[in-house]
Amino acid sequence: MVFEKRGKKRIQSFNLSYVALDDGGNIVCQGMGRTLNVSEAGLLLETGFSIPLNCKILLSIGLEDDIVNIEGNVAHSRVGKSGNFETGIRFTRIDNNELDVLKIFIKYFENNKKRI
């Protein structure tokens, strides 16, 4: 948490990088997004443009010195209140070490979301 000179609280933005692949393994789109919510089963990702349904998603999530790489599929996509796209991603492959880091990320995310 960082304090501004005005004394207002700010929380870190939870950004991650992603690559979306079609059925043939070709890159459809890639970029950075912001995590809106996260669980051990998936997350809601905010991006500036739509990610097509049923794409395979390769996510890289960083928290301090740990980076976790997770595979998932696009479950749904919609335009959010902000005008950005909100994409639901269901995790399809995550090993135990990645899951341990993800659990830390989830706890950190929950603790900081309470400060909004």
C-alpha cells in the first residue's frame, strides 16, 4: 500500500500478462490485463479489447519474486462498466508449486481489495 501526499490510500493494481491461442496454437492476441477477482479455479481479467471465447490462455502472474504460469480457457467475455472488457478465465492446468504461489496471490489480492 502506498500513501499519497493527500493521505489517500492506494492499492497495487494486480496486472498480469497473457497470450490467447486458437485451436491450432496460433496467437490470437496478447497483452497485459488487470485482475478483477481471482480464485483457485479461475479469474476475471480486465483488458482493453475482447478475447475470443474458447481460446486457450497462457497467463503469467507475478507477485514479488514469484511468477506463476497458468493455462486456462476463456469462459465468457463482456463489456464492463468502465468500457473495458471483462473476460472470465477457467484454469485448466496448474501444478502444485504454481497452486501454492496462486494461493499467496489470492490472499494478497483479498487483503488489498478490502482497502478499496
